[in-house]
Amino acid sequence: TLALTLGLVPFMPAQAEWPDRPITMITANSPASSPGILGTLLAEYLSRELGERVIVQGKFGAFTIPATMAAKNAEPDGYTFYFAGNSPWATVPFLLNKVPFDPWNDFDPIAMIFESSPLYIAVNPKIKATNIPELVALAKQNPQKLSWAGSSTLGPIVGDLLNARAGVELINVKYKKTSDAVQDTVAGRTSMICTGFAGIVSQIESGQLRVVGITGSNRLKDNPDIQTVNEFYPGFVAEGWFVLVGPKGFPSEAAKKLNAATDKFLKDPVIIKRMKSWGMHSSGASNIADIKKHMRQSNELWTKIFQQVKVKKQ
């Protein structure tokens, strides 16, 4: 009481409520890809919902290492988070001898974006195949004559897996940019491509590419005529997923607000329709325990995939 009377208690300014300045969302995805488009839409939505601008910072290439390391090394103050695909957890540890981050201990999950999304296998129209069995038969008749254009980290792996499971010899051509892979397949320099739907939708609609299958566990409700590779080679499932994570120590209050805002975004009818058209399945932002469980289960799936393909670590 005496201290208050004499004015001896120092003034403690009220702590600013998060967020009170712009936020950075790191991504490893091309703006033209389906995840890239979704990430941009999410950033725009969060900017409106949180009242502060969310800036998309793209760091591309090199097995997503630049983006992942930027997220790991960011200050855990709530103002930098990572719009991350499954690569840092599900594939990179199997592709590199030395991984400069610990996928399980360097990041705090914030929100699930989507749990699964298949890749599309599409051929140049000159390739006389309309489904997976015809493609495999053609490849067996022409060993080392058909080529597979795969971008990012997943596309090439799917090509290696098809070679192993179907007993074919497709030439696996790896690309850093999806746009280059698409361009070469349309031009006929490569026979087929494996990538997300958004990267080839215009070419499919114009007849420049023809879809022969997808890598999901089930056929898509919106496109039930498209076969899954899993129908002919059980267990052949290669699906991507996306999650928001922050650097270790990400503030819980910021994480809660981001999770709630992201959940509202994912349940918007317009976004739901867009994601379904891309083959993305989302149950909402989910909770931390379920997110971690999904990430572990995905890791187990990809462990089985890499046991079937021969990949030399770099």
C-alpha cells in the first residue's frame, strides 16, 4: 500500500495482443501449383481474419531444404510459420544422407490443411494408353523407350515405384520446376508426367495431356472414371498432405488463433469445392494430437514405399 501511495511501483505496459504486425508464411511450392494456389488463398484469408497482412515468402527447390531451414531458424515469436508439404517428414529423410533439421523436434504443428491428395499420371496424346494396364503393357513392349517426367520430390519417386511394382523400365526424368515438366510432356520430349492436378488442368482440358490414373487410395468422387494405380498394384498409394507448422517454441496463443482461422478457411464452401476439384481431402484444421498422429502414419507409409524402390541417397 505504501509503495502504491508513494508511486514506487514501476509502470508495466500492457503486452500487445497477437498479431500486431505483418506475419510471414514460408512456402516451398510454386505459386502455379495446387498447393501454391491454396497457400495464397489461405494467406489472403488470414490477412482479413487476423487484421494483419500475411506475406507469402517462397523458398523453392533443393528438396524443400531452403524453406524448411528458414522455418526452423525463424524466431519463435508467432510471426513466421511454414505452409509445409509432407516432404520434410515423409520423403527427405529417405533421400538425403544428412538432413540439416530434425522433422519431429524442430517444429510445432499448428493446423492441418489437408490429409491427402493424389498425384495425377497424364500422358502425351501420342502415347496409345488410356488407363494404367494399357500404359504398363505399352511400357513392357517398349522397354526404356517411355519417359516419366516427375517434379518436386514425389513425382520421381512414384515413377521409381511403378517401375518396381509393374516390372517396367520407364526412364525417370527429374525436374525442379513443374512447369518445365509439363512443357516437355506436352511437346512430346517426355512421354508422361506425374504431378498435382492444378499444374496440368489447363492441358487436360485442352486435350494436350490425357489422364490415365491417380496415386490415391480410392477413386475421386468428382472423377470416378479415373482409375487408381492401387486397383492394379495393391498398396500403391502415394498421397501428399499439407500442414502449418511453426519453429519450436511457437507461442500457443498465436497457434490457437491460427488454427481457428485456418479451420474457418477450410470449411468455407468455395474453398471446399476448390480443394475437392484438386482431389484434396480435408477434415479441417484438426488438433495437435491428431496432426502428429497423421504425420507419423504417413511416415510409416512412405517407409514402406522406399523399401520397394532403390534410391541412392545424396
